[in-house]
Amino acid sequence: MELTEKFTFNPKEGIDNPAMASMAESEPVVAPTLRLCVLKREESEKFGFYLRVEKGCHGHVVRKVASLGVAERSGLRDGDRLLEVNESYVDDMAHMEVARRIHLSGTQLCLLVLDGAEYERAVAQGHDLKALTRAQRGDDWSPPRLRFITKDSGSCFGLRILPVEGEKGKFSVIPASGGRAEKAGVREGDRLVWLDGATVSELSLSAISKMVKKCGDHMTVLVIDSRSEQAYVSRRMPILPCMTVGHNLPYRPRKLHLSQGPGGSGYGFLLRHEKTSSTHAVHIIREVDRGSPAELAGVKEGELLLVVNEELVQSMEHKDVVDKIRHSGPQVTITTISAQGQDFFTRLGLSPLLFCEDTSTAKPTESVELQQTSDHDSIPQPRLCVLDKGPNGYGFHLGCVVTKPGTFISQVAVEGAGERAGLRKGDVVMEVNGERVEEDYLEDVITMIKDTGGPLTLLVVEPEEYERILQRRGSEDLTPNDVFN
């Protein structure tokens, strides 16, 4: 081989090889510098920035940062690229989903961002941005846990709260062995961050004790292990309920996929605009037709409509919501929640949409018949029903198979507490107030319910689903928690 150009070395001028010179002058590969911006606004304020997807730009772009606004004061700058929202990686998410997460975060928002120029350089150099965000947190860390605790028959939560010695505003928890708090997932040494909507760092121990006494028969707590708490402190990041997935919450919104009946005959329900007891106007589902696509998809009478085709509708005009459903074509995806569930999350100051579950294994484009067949192989899904005792009791009757353990719902009173909580005739009762009762006899279960006094929590499942649970246990040697988690 023969070189096409000859290069000479002059000691006074140095290397004159263009290829070598190009390598010497190239920029070194430097890891991008991520920035954490913690935004906290008042109820009447806005965060003060726009998020856009722009032609010719990668990622979610921060624009129009208001001068002296909440975003600017937190360090957010025009052109920044958004990588995480409240500890969730969003760079690969659809833009509308990212906007929805920001909207649902409430008055506090934690954003992990990268300068626009650095972002483009990192993409060009092939950096794994998701790996960079994980490295920023470190491995010695676990997210906070939101837990719902009910009292036992002795009117006890099974939980002690103690101040952390030498650390003002911090409290640790000690769950009683086998008690309700421990069953709900609270661990010894956990730090208590939040109690029924109140941040405990701003409270004294006596104030917390008074809150616990006023909780009634249930409370919701946010806890985190002490090691992970230190990881948040070192990053100067608040620990927020929107950073967690609730494990045993009594209510959850449900995302449902509906397909129109034959010949475009509709979905089989009415949507009304009604005022609740708190005088708020809501879009509420009424008159679900028996055997309709709505009933087959799981839509229930009296549920509140929150989302239509991934768009929030709570603050929309009723006519606009109706038009949105009508113009969605042969399929529509809606998110609903019971009125009791909406009240529960309102009392906590949280958006229920933070804890939404998709109850259908079928895609929106599939037919109702396909939904039914695809559910056959899915994991059985028991339902957690919380009943507030009314003047006529809990509004249901129990039945059993003579001489055998186990109970089921034999009758549900119309418009009673049981029906409002979602109980159905034939449901098999698996737990009462967090305690397994599958092997208990009817008399024992009735005694447990009578001893409850206040709100009653039942874990129930439809009989066909229960048979599948038993089959799964037999074939896979599963425990109840394996089936449900």
C-alpha cells in the first residue's frame, strides 16, 4: 500500500498530521450535569412555565419561564429538557402523559432537568440518560410507601409513634407484631412523613397524638425507611405522596375500555351533571343498561367520570364532555371513581388519578367479546370494599355452605352501604378488616363484623374468580399475597 499524502515532522511546528490534530482537538466526553428543581406554589399560584415538544428538538422542552415565578426561583431555565417528574423518568413518555403528571402533582413538584445544550450533546454522544438519572439517586434508596391502616376489634391501629432523638421534627414508628399497621406494610424503624394529609415535620408529638385520636377507624400514612430518608435529605428533596404507589388503598380510580354495541348503538349509560353534598358539580354516570358495553366493561351506577381518552374532564363543561364521548368513535377509554373514593382522596388532599389502575387487559381497539376472553388468563383481582355503617347497618347479609367454612354475600340492600361500596350478591369474603376469614365459619365472621363498630373493610371476589384463585394456589403453590400483589 502507498500513502496518498506524505507528512513530515517539524520539531519547531509540531505534528502536522491532520487526522492526529483532529483527534487532539476533539472535545472530551464529559458526563452531563443534572439539576434538581423543587417547585412549591401556593394554591392561587401557577408553577410559571410551559412544557413543549418542538420540531428539531429532542425531549420535553421547558419554555416561557415566568420572571421571578415559582419555576425561575427553583432554578428552572428556558430550554431545559425534562428527564424526571417526582422521581419518575419521563424522557421516553408521551408528552400528554408528562403534562398530566405535572398537573396531578398538587402544589409541590420535583423536576430533574438537563440544560438544553448539554442534553443535545448527551444524545449525540450516546449517553444513557435513564441510567444517569438512576446514578444521580444512588442504589442505597427505596421510594416512600403510602399505607392505609384500619383499627382492629380492640380499637387499636397497632402503631407507636416516637420522636427521633436529636432530630427535631422527625418521628419513627414501631408497629405491633401481627397488628394492623404491620399487616398494612409499616416496618419497625420507618420514619413517619405524612399523616392523613398533614406533614408531621411541622407538628409536635402531642399534635400528632391528637390527630390519631381524631382519625376515627382508619388512617393513611406515608412512611419511608431511615436510610432512604437520608438519601432524600442529602438531595434536598421533599418526600411527597405523589412519589409512591399506594399498596392497600381502599379506593382507586379505574381505567375502563368500552366498545360500542352492534351498529353503533352506543355504550349503554347516561352521563349527568349533578352537585354533590359538598356543592361541587360532577359528571356522574347513571342508568347503566343491563348487558350493555358499559356494564360488560365494569362501569357502575353512581361513579364519577374523571378522564375521557386520557383528557381530564372534571373542570370541563358538561356538553363538551358528552361531545367528547360521542365523537370518540366506536371505542372510548374512561376513568371513573366511586363517590366515596373521591371523598376519601379529597380529605387527604390528593388527586385520585395518582393511583389509577387499568382494570382491563384488552386494548381500546379490541371488541368487548375479546375483552371477556382475554380476561380468562389474567390474575384474579379481588376488590377492597370500605363500608360506612348507616342507620340500617352495613346493608348486606352473609351466607355459607352448611358444615363448611367460608362465607359469601347472600344479599345486598338497594342503596345501602354495601351497594355503595361495591359489594355484589355472591361475592366470596376473603378478609374482614385485614384478617383472613376463608377458613372461618359464618358465626365467627359475623362476630368480627359486629365488633367492628365503625367503617368495615372487606376483601371480596366474585365466585368464578375465587375458583381461579384456588386453582392457581393448587397448581402453583401460591399464598394469597402471591395471587393479589
